[in-house]
Amino acid sequence: MSEKEKKVEKEVQEVAENVSEVVEKVEQEATETKHSAEDKVNEVSEKLAPKNVKPQSKITMIFVCWFLGFFGVHRYMMGYSNWWLMPITLGGCFIWILLDFIKIITGKMTMADGTPLE
């Protein structure tokens, strides 16, 4: 190998090392940002979570879900901390409302603490 080829090979190795260092830094920052965002969502959920919720009537929850599900009122009354996502996403474009409605009717949606609806 000539001196010129050795020099080029050494430069290529240095560039490869620099690129791998940059990639590691970017991956680390992305991971930290992801955890930071998750922490913020959890913090908001904790602040907005209802406290000391009593078990609700199944019939009441069916009507509340049908008429006020768009605002997440049924999830709030049932003690769920993620109720605030419903109005932000328009009730999950009505998909979450429909799923919650079916779950309430079939008895698969319980209170947030696992207590069945009365």
C-alpha cells in the first residue's frame, strides 16, 4: 500500500469514528427526550386524575358515555387518569367512545381501580 492510500484509509477511519460518536449522541438525546415527554404526560395525568371515586352505576355510565363521551366525562367519573385525552383527540375520532360504550355494556370496562360497575 502506498503512503497516499494509508493516509486516505486513516482519514476514512477517523471520519467513521466521528460519525459513530455523533450517532451515539443523537440516540442518547432522543432517548432522553422520549423519557422527558413520557414523564410530562404522566405528570399531567397525575394532576388531572380524579381522587376518591365511588363505584358508578352501569346504566349511568352508559348514558354518560353516549352523551358526554366526547369530553371523557365517563372516564373521569370512573377514576381514569387519561380522561383528558378524549377531548384533545375528539374522543379518538369517536372510536374510543364507541369502544368504551361497548366495553361498558358488556361489563369489560371497570372502574380505574378494577372495581366492577354497580
